[in-house]
Amino acid sequence: MNCSNNITESSNLRTVVLLGIPGLEDVYPWILGIFCLLYILALIGNCILIIIIKTDASLQIPMYDFVSMLAITDLGLSLATIPTVLGVFSIQSLKLPVPLCLFQMFFIHSFSVMGSSILLAMAYDRFVAICNPLRYPSLLTRHFVRRLGKLTVLRSFAVVLPIPIMVQSSLFCNSTVMSHAFCLHPDIMRLLCSNSNTNNLYSIFAVIFTMGLDAFLIVLSYALILRAVCQLSLVAARWRVFQTCVRHISAVLLFYSPMIILSMIHRFAGRKSTLVHIPMAYLHFLLPPALNPIVYGIKTKRIYQSITYSLKRFAKNNV
């Protein structure tokens, strides 16, 4: 009878409750300040990267086109999470209509898949540039890069779209309290009491088909790159090739490391890991968008020179 009542109530469910980090409510103002700083870095840094790459003719090459795509994806991911994260850590909890929660979930996961796809495209760019440089101009054309960008968006939306549709048609009967300050698919699945086997199987397929496959191909690309580098006779040549890859490797580690750590925590620590896996989830979605502009904007010589030149010209015109 209780289950029947729960299912009946679930059909009328209109809102879910988003929470921050349980037990740390006293330091929410400090956490809010840190998150605000990360969002400012992400928004301003990625906007500067996009503008510089799109307006500087010397940066109109495939490698920097991929950097601008990554910046657009990071910007989208930040904008998808910023309203609820800042809201929750300002007032400790936030009620969100279920349709808006599913809307946010769709864009968070879509931008995550896009980020993974772009990192794979960047690995392919480095692979061709290092292992087959003579064919680089013919393989990595501007037309190919644009088509690859469109394919990345279509792939992400097509893979993620069935998930909110299946969740929308399910019944909610458990607690309406979420574990994070934003809506994620694993979190929403805990609220369902109807048979969710199909949803679970599809989500596993989606993860393997996108991020799992991307990660495997990225590792394979760098294994081939490492083999090509080891065949170089000059140490200086090896170091120069390594420097061209280190920024992308940093971005890959920023993206995948929190995800792998989260998976390990969930597998081996279970429910006792709340105070670890919840902050790790925030790092996964907030840290890469904030640090990628620093990795590429400061550590990439040509982008850094273009940024400093633009800032000097702006300051000169306003003196």
C-alpha cells in the first residue's frame, strides 16, 4: 500500500531539491567564493580564447580551431551549471522543477560528451602532425574541421537526448533530494521506482560509446605518437615534439582524472564516500573549464603573444 501511495505521489512530482555538500554548511560562503572565482576564470578565460582565435588570422589553423571548440564547450558547461550551483551555495538548498532539472541534465551531459569528442579530435590532430606531417595539410583542412565540429555536436545530442526522454516517462517515488547542486543522470536514477533497466543499460552504452571509446582512442593515438617520438635520433627533436603534446595531455588529464577517481570511489567506497565523491563531482565539472584557458592561453606561445598584443593595443587606445 505504501508503494502504491508513493507511485501515486510520484506522478504529481513537480520539483526536486538540490543540495550542496552535507556537513559543510558553515563554510558555504568560502566555497561560494571559490566557485565564483572558478566561474569567473572559466567565463572570461574561454571568451578571450574564442575571440582571440576567431579574430587573429595567424591562428586560423586546425590546431587552434580545436582549441576554440574546446573553449566553447567549456563555456557551455559552465553556463549549464552556474545558476543552480551559485543558488544552492547561497541559500543552502534550491527547489527546481523536474522539467528544468532534466533540461539541465541534458546539457551537462551533452557538453561533457562534446568535450570528450573534441579532446579525441585534438589527439588525432597531434597524431597526424607528428606521425604523418606530409599529409597534414590535405587531411586536416578547414572544411574537415568544420564538419568534424558539427558531427561532434550531433553525436552528443543524439546520444544524450534519449536519456531525459526515458526519465520523463518514468515514475518518481523515492526522496526528491539530489546529491549535488546540479542535475546528473545517476542522481536522478535514484529517485525512480519504476523499472529502470532499459534506462540503466542505455546509459552504460552511451558512456562506453562516447567517453569510453574516446579515451581508448586517445590512449592509442599517444601510444603511436610515443613510438614515433622514440624513433627520432635527436634529443632536441624529441623534446620539441613532446612540448607540442603536453598541453593536450594536461587537458585530457583534467577531464578524465576526476571521472576515473569518481568511478573508483563509487566502486570501492560505496555510501561511505559521500564527503569525497561529491566534492570530486564539482571538480570534474568546474575545474577543467577554469584551467583549460590557462593551459592553452598562457602555455601556448602564439595564443599568449596574440592575447598580450591585443591587451597592449587596447590599453594604448584607451590612454
